[in-house]
Amino acid sequence: MSAADATHLDEARADLAFMRALVEPDDRWLKQFGETYSAAGLCYCTQMLLHAGQFIGLTPSDGIGGLAIGLGPTVVFLGLLVWIIRRNGPATVANATSKAVGSVFGAVGLTNLALVLIIGSVAWRMHSLTIWLIYPFTVMVLQGMA
């Protein structure tokens, strides 16, 4: 085989590798997504159980205990999120599926942040735990939609 043929063969292999990288899914992002989603589920399931405890009078509904139940799971989740990202490195975004899933959950996350500010500010002004307890149900609806 001549040097020119070898060069063309190397170029063809490089082109094939490039095309394969475009169409083959990179599913490494699924592991990080699964870990993050599981951590969120555990944190917010715990929060819902503690809110149920508030409803039936087993856990404090006001003071520092009520505040810890309201904010604690989010603080714990943010810590877990930082740990997951540092351990796994940044998530890879390589195909349309991962971009779509990331976009949906990013939008849901921003929506949740807006709802915390809206519902939380009204609950704070009205001094009403009942108004604040609307928020967990909106999270469930948004996560179910996503």
C-alpha cells in the first residue's frame, strides 16, 4: 500500500470515528441524572413525611423546627448535588435525548425556584403554614409532568 493510500485510509477512519461519535448515544449522563434524581427524591420524600408529621402534630410546625423542615431538605439536596457533580465531573451532553431531558428538568427547576419565592413570600406575609404546604404539591405536579 502506498503512502497516499495509507493517508486516505487514516482520514477515512478519522471521518468514520467522527460520524460514529455523532450518532452513538453517550449514556454516561444517565448515571449522574439517576443519582441526582434519587437524592432529590429521598430528600423531598423525607420532607413530605415531616410535613405529614406537622399535620398530625408529631413534628413542630413553627419556630426553628418548622423552618428546618421547610428548608432543611433543600439544603441537604444542594449539598448532595455539589458532591455528585464533583465526584462524577460535569455531565456530558452529547445527544438530543440528553439535551431534551436536561432542558425539561432545568425548566422545572427554575419554575420550582419561582414558586418557592411566590408561595413562600405569601405564606410568610400571611403567617400561614397552610399556604406554604401548597408548594410540595406543586413540586409533585411539576416533577410528574417532567
